[in-house]
Amino acid sequence: MKVQPVFDFSSQPNVGRMPEWIRQAFGNEDYAQTSRSLTENALTTVCEEARCPNRGECWSRGTATFMLLGDTCTRACGFCAVKTGRPAAVEQDEPQRVANAVASMGLDYIVLTSVNRDDLADGGAGIFAETLMALRASNAKIKLELLTPDFHGCQPQALEVIKTAMEQAEGENFLVWGHNVETVPHLYRRVRKGSSYARSLDLLATVSDKNTIETKSALMLGLGEKHQDVIGVLKDLRHAGVNRIALGQYLRPSRYHLAVEEYITPEQFTEYEKIAKDLGFGWVKAGPLVRSSYHAED
């Protein structure tokens, strides 16, 4: 089963042809089984909605990143393929459907993310909390990674809701908490409309204060940032207590999204990986096709 191309590699004014080091993986029977499990439980994944280039590889390994709270985001980031608009009502049975899918797929490491839901009083934190509790009720040893939005307008309350659920969930310490800063500060207005670099750092710093949690973030490169910009963000993240970082190449989902300004070479990614490790990050993934959830279980 071949994974169809999901990115627009048509002519762009700022860069040449797509370099040979960017390739997409193919699917196999495990890919088909993952797809069936998700469909049977009416679940959404960021793998599909964000047109992740690693879907073939990850689904073929039986892993997927579950996207909670529907497929419609209340923000309109210039890089993101997830549709924007007025979201549907929250489906209260979604946490149990996720738990059922995870059990049927035999997974032992789960990544949960969501669209931005600025329309909800808690930003969607309640569904995150209920889902992690449903998963732990189904399998007390399951390891969880959250990739949350910034909970604009309700950050303190939202973090408390999830913290309470963590304390109530039985089992071993299990959590990685991720939130992606995505790009460097001076590009936020163009790349992440409605978001705030400072607000994202505040969330990560608050979560990092919890000793049982490892914090994680991610950066897309190739949007016009400079070398020193990237190093500055890495230093800010370490200062906020973040100990996991993913660095990947921005790929244009369609002609309606931001153009790629530069294709970062594998050698440049290797250099950034070394810099991140020298700064004290304990877990670093850096490469053209790396995404925040790529090989998260490693």
C-alpha cells in the first residue's frame, strides 16, 4: 500500500526543487491494520490531518498520534494543514473510543494531541484529562505523551485540570508533556497567528516544575529563520526546563500555505543536534522528516 504524496512540491519562488534527501515511506499490512482500527473507532489522527510525511512508516510500526476534540481548529496558522473554522461539539465518548482503539492495536506508548479549541472554557483540557484516565484504567502500565495547545485564556486552570487527572490516574510515572513552539519569535506573526512565544514558554516552564514529567518541544526549520535564531530558541527552551527537542524541515502542505524559504541539509540538522545536546537536552531528534511525535517512544 503506497502512501500518496501529501505535500505541495510545485514550484516555489524561494527555493529550488525538493532535495533528494526528503522521501516518504511506504505502507504495509500493519499500516492497513492501524488504519482499520482508527476508522472503526471513528478517531482522528494528526498523522492524517496535518499530512505528516512519516505516516507510512509510523502506521506500519503500529503507532499513531491521536488528535482529540475533532478535526477543526479555531486558529489559522500559516504552516498547518489542519482545517480552521467553527469546531463541532465535543464528543464526550471520545476518551473511551481512544482507549478501545489503543487496546485493539496493542499499543504501549501513546501520543495525544488536539486542535486548538479557543471556543471552550477549558481549552479542551477536560478531554485530555478524561482520555489519559481512560487509557490508564484500561492499561495501568501504558506510557503517555501529551502534545497540548497553549490553552490561551485559561492556561492556569487547564494545567490544573490535567495535573489533577495525572494524580488520580493509577500506575507508574508515565508522562511526557509536549508543547511545540514551532518557530522563532520574530516569525510568529506570520507563522503562528493567534499564538504567543512567551505564552508557550510559560506553559513549558510551568509543566517543567513537576518532577515526574519530562517536557518536550519542537521547531520547524526552513521558514526564514537564521542560525542564531534557532540557537536562541534552544537556549530559551532549556532555560524553561525543556529536556526533549525535535527539529524538522517545514514542508508546504499546499499552495495556500507558507512557502518553503530554505531546505535545511542533513549536515545542518546534525550540527543542530550536537548544539542541542551540548546545551543539555537529553533527547534530541533532528532531521528533514522529523516531527514532534516521530519515534517518540525511543
